[in-house]
Amino acid sequence: MHRPTIPMWIVAALALCTSAVVVDAGGIGAGNRIAGATIQIASAWQGTLPTDTVWGPRQGPCLVAGELVVPKGVTLTILPGTMVLFQEGSRMVIHGRLVAEGTTAEPVRFTRAADKGRWLGLQFNQTVEDNRIRHALLEYARTDDGMIGLQKSRLLLEDAEFDHCERRRIRTLDSSLIVRRCRFDDMFGPGEPPTTDNMSENIWGAGIPDGGWLIVEDSVFGRNKGHNDAIDFDGPASPKPFPRIRNNTFLGGGDDALDLECDALIEGNLFMNFVRDRYNKASGEANVLSAGAGKHYTLAHNIFINSQHIAQVKDNAFLTFINNTGVNISGAGIYFELGLPGRKPGRGATVENCIFWTTPLVFEGIADQTALTVNYSLLPRKWHHWGTGNIDADPLFVKPGYWDSHGTPNNPDDDTWIDGDYHLKSQAGRWDAGRQRWIEDDVTSPCIDAGDPNADWTAELWPHGRRINMGAYGGTAQASMSLSNAGDTADLNHDGTVDARDLLVLADGWLVKEAPLAQDMSRDGSVNLLDLGKLAGHWRADPGSEREPFDIALGVRAQWSGLHKGYDPNLPGYRIAGDIASVTLRARIDDLPAKLVLAVRTSPGMAPMLEDFTCAAPCVMLSGEPFKDAGLTCSKRADSSLSWEVVPDAATDTYFKFDVVGDEVHVTFLPAAIELLRMQCRTSWIDRYR
């Protein structure tokens, strides 16, 4: 977003300030101009601050007329609502401490003093004090040293916005920096060409001190152009501190989102629209990540959309790529050989639990020495031999995004990205971030419960299947829910029983209004008495106590009939009524009965009916219309990540017996069907549509 010059209502308010107070030896007085209007400068500063100083709205606007130095041992505090104006060529140099903390309603503003000209930034030099800038706008600086520059210093940046600065916005050298909930507006406006080559970058730097940090999280990076990266950083490798880049949104550029030559953890980000543009004259192409210098890069739970490449892995670097989603990648998703002079290929990559959709060329530049492993991922079949558990299917995203060109395909500046939703569809429920609630779909993605069976799935909410999903949301609280129904919604610590330890987990989130949370078992957006009641209803103080053989969950339009248990003296049985009955069974004990009966009844007055019957365990599925000539079809697979294959002439009647008894359809699970419940996950389900 490109912010206009200061609006006239601010100018009018400033005109009400007290008459000018000259505090420096330079004699700067009233009569400075900003946004084309004359305002009264309440205080003007240059030279060295002698003591701790506070600037506030009553002392502002504060004019920095030359170089202002905050020396070691001195703190400059800037209060909410303060405007700090900089004369052209002026800057602030901090050797001591700067605390500039606004609020959402009253931010601190660092800007130029006139409608033309540029200032030279806030320069932190060898200060490891608790420097903080919060709720601030910084704009109209231009310097290679950075609108914020750090040299062997420490700074916390939160809720800051950077705009109207087409050179380095943050420059950090051998420093500790946290950038949190910040916004970096588009570097250049629509139709405006870049003004530099490799100098117009949001964060540039190298080096983190021992015991220090570089954390960039929950921030938004606007679009850039030409041969300019969003973040360009070099240096450290584990066990030294290295960058952590988490939960950010990168809106696009003509070169790289991340040009890194250091170990890095890159997690939970959304990257889109990194495609080499007409302004980029360099030899390489645009990537989300350019990874080099023999370092190790870990990417997890990221989404990559509409880009030229996800990662180039060069110069003996190695990539660990876990639970990511890549969509509409025009070139190679991950490539190891650049074919450029002076560049060596990357060492390799480990890829697990990922989704590559509309990405025909997933890998490129693979040589005999490339260490590549690809497991439990969705990608074209030609890449499956690089590992195990891979599938080729439609992932069934909720809504893929797309570009709207407004009828001007030759002018990309006019294009608009229409956001998509890359959660996986699920009949059991998937998270709708916009409406902040769980939605049930009419289909279920093959990527649910299809990840590495040894991966940590415990962050996924019940019903979870005790197996991680593929894709960026797999292994997180936003993972789409499983039809498997393994486990127990109240078993919050996943130890197989509901007891006091789960009560402690519930208490840890008590009255928290945040979604999605595992403790919010009622799924109403808060951890409250409803959830305590659910936990009490599932309480198993003695895990060895006698239990019913099955847990049963019903679909939203099914219900128990009046007397749903014990109607048959010889068999355990359950009566179910409803227009659409979806029943999920989970075996709770090993000593299962030899047979089981489900009595399915339609709505009162309706004829008994059973259509589109499906029973599915991890590796066996029976489906069809049992009261028609074709009966049931049996399908099997060697592994739950593979596609189903029909078994011709299978004796499906060894699994089930179907009868119409009065106004009910009785489905009898025979021993072979009971055995399906003993398989991994011990699950089965039946759908009946009227």
C-alpha cells in the first residue's frame, strides 16, 4: 500500500500546537513545511542528547534537524501519538536506548519534514539495550544503511509499518532482531520500475551474535520488482543462532522471497507470486527460497502458490521439506543444478508429507550424487520411486486461488490475486478460517491420514485417525478431520485414557477464547463448562475397567432411536434413525464380539432403505447397493497411502448380511467384518443415503 502525503486534518491539528521551542543550537524554528502546508514545530533537535528525554504529543511534532545522537547510558522515550519529522539528510544514531511505543489508535510516526527529500534512518550502533519500536509508521527514508540500521545491536520491532522507502528498509549486521506483526508495503507502485538492482530489499544483513536471534514472524511483505529479494541474509549455522521465519505472508516479487546463505527454519508461511519479471536482468530465475553455502534449510507447514520455483538448492546445501503445499509452480518445484558458472549443485533434500499440485516438474537437476528422498507425498507418479507412501490424486482443496487479469494479460501490474483456501475437504470437518468454525464437506481428501505413520500427529484435533495429514495444515490444529474416529475427543494428552492428566490439559486452556483448540471439545470457540462436561462424560479413571466394545459416533443427520442398545438377546446391537445415517465405529477393546448388528431406520412413515453403502477400514473397502443385483464391490490396497484396487469376484457376503425387518434394515457384521475393526486404527463406517 502506498500512503499519500500527510492529510490536511493532521496539518490543521498541528497548527494548534504551542509556539516553537528551539532546543538545539541550530536555531530551527517555526515555519517548516510538510505536505505543502506550513506547520508549527513544537521542538527541534540535533547534536547529542545530554540526559534521558521524553517526546510526546505535547512536545511534538519533534523535528530532527541534523544528526541526533542518543549516547550510551541515555534513553529516548517516544510516547503514543508523537510525530517525528526529519529534515532532508538527517538521521538518528542510537548508542544508548530508544523506546518508541505507540498504540493501535495512536501510533508513533517517523517521516520527512517536507513534501520532498529523504532522511537517513534510525541507526542503532553497538547498543544491546532493550530497544523497542512498537505501533509505528516509518516512511520516506532512503539510505543503503537501512531505514532501520543495526550494527552489533538489539531491537524489538512490533506492529510497525514500512512505506515509501525503495532501498533497504532494515539492515542488520551481527545483531539481534525480532520483527513481529509488521507490514512492509509494496516497494514500488503500479507501473513504477525498480530504482535499484539488489538494493531494494525489506530485510538485508548478515550475522547473529552468540546467544542472539533473528526472528521474523506474523508479518506481511508486499510485492517487489526486479532483481530484489524480500529477505536477503547470510552467515550463521547451527549450533550458532540462525534465522527463524514463521507465519508470514509474502505477496510476490520478481526475484526471491528468501535469499539465504545460512541455516534457517522457515515455518507456517504463505508465499505467492514469485516469478521473474521484465525488470530482473540477472542470470537466475525467481524462487521462493534460494538456499546455498552448504547450509541446512528446514521448511515446514508452508504454502507456495503461483511461483516459478519453490527452492533452488545450490552449493552443497541440503533441504528438509516437511508438510508443505505447493500449487501452480510453473518451473521446477525444487531443483539442484543451476547450470550457472561458479555455482555447484545442492547436496539433496528430504521431502515428506507434502502436496505438489499443478506442478508437473517437481524436481530438476538430479544427479547420481544427489541425496533425494520423497515419502508420503502427493505428486505426479513419475516421482514416486524416490520413496514410499506417495500418491497421485486430486487433493480436494477447498478453493484454489487464481489470478484475475481484468482483461489486461500483458500488464501484470493490473492483475489481482483471488485468495484460495488450501485446507483439505473432509466429511468429518475442516477448518474455515474466515468463519472461524468447522465445516463438513460432501467429500474427503485422500491426503487425510496419508502422511508418515511415524510422524507426530498429536497437534491435530479429534477425530484425527492417529496419523498425520499431508500438506501444510497436517500436524497442526487446523488439520482437516479424519473419518477414522480413532482415539477419544477427551483424551487430550493422547495416552489412551481420560483421567486427571487430561483435566490438567483442559485447565491449562480454561476460558481461552481461541480457535481451533483441542480443549474446545464442543467446538464453540471457548474452553468452558461444556468442555468440562464432555470430559466428565468420557472419564475413565481406571483404564482397566470394563468398557463397551465399541465407540460409536453419528453423523449430523443421524440419531439414536428410542432403545438403541440390547434389542437382540444374542448380539450386541445399535438402533439408528435419520434421513442420512453416517456411523463411525471404533473398537475399544481387543475382545470383540463375534457379531454386531446395526439396525438402521428411516424417518417415520418412510419405507426402509439402504443405498450407497460403504464400509472402509485402512486397507479394505466394501461399497455398493446391497439390495440390488450387483451387491457390494470389494477394494483393497497394500498401504493406506495407495489407491484402491477392485478385487474381482470377492466373496463380499462373508463380511455382511443385510435384512429388512419391519421398518428397519439390519446390517450384521460377520466375523470377517469384525476382523476389519482389529486392523490399524480399528475403524469402519457406514453411509446410507435415502
